[in-house]
Amino acid sequence: MVHIAAPRQWGWRSMKCWNERLNAPGVGVVKPTPRTVGDVVEGQPMLVPTARQVDDFIRTIPEGFDMDVRALRTALAVGNGAEVTCPVTIGYHLRTVAEAANEDLERGIALTNVAPFWRVLDANTPTTSKLSFGPEFVAERRKHEGLKP
């Protein structure tokens, strides 16, 4: 007989729902960029935001307007005294914001009360293809608001 160890024995933490990840305590920090990657140059002041910061910013984008991820990163950086925003962290947090919004919608929260992540994510954003609920919702919301797919 094979005994499989319980996740606790392996040191795993229990899986948090997306809203728990979104609302995890913490503050964004600005620190020097450790290395040059893409448009991020070593030594630049770089914002490492929280998921809540990303969610709060996305909620300020008006209906019918969109913003690509690069513009979002720039706006977040400037608004927090940095030159750039961590591209890796922003990818994680965009998914967290979208998945948390989906959880809220499934619980019956009105569409107007969730972060309009579809104003940042589109068909070409890599995060969109990773969403548990698929890219169709993003495409539908963008079409409804008159945004390019």
C-alpha cells in the first residue's frame, strides 16, 4: 500500500481563494531594479505593487476606455514615485484581480461593483489565456464597451 503524505506534511499552505490573495496585507514598495529585463533597466526605481493597488487603479479607468499593460505599469509607477513597475508582479496581480472579480460575480456581486479588468486585458494579453473562466468574458465585455477585442 502506498501512503501519500498530506499537503501539510509537504509544507504546502492551504490554497487561498483569489479574493484572499487580492486582499492580502502588505504595501507596495519602490526599490532599485535588480537587473535589466525588457524595458526595465537595472537600477531604476521600480514599484513592486500589491494586488490591491492594481485593483484600485483599474477601478479608476472609465467605462469605454482601455489601457494596455505597459501604460498601466507606467501610470502605477509614476503615481507611486517610481520609474517602472515590476513586469512579473503586474502579470500575477492582473490575474488575481480578474479571478477575484470572477469570484465576486459568481457570488452575485453586480458587474458594476467589480474591477473592470477587461479594460486592461484583451485577446492579446498573455494573462487572458490563463483565466479559469476563459477569454470569452473579456471579449464580451470589451465588445459591450466598444473596445477593440
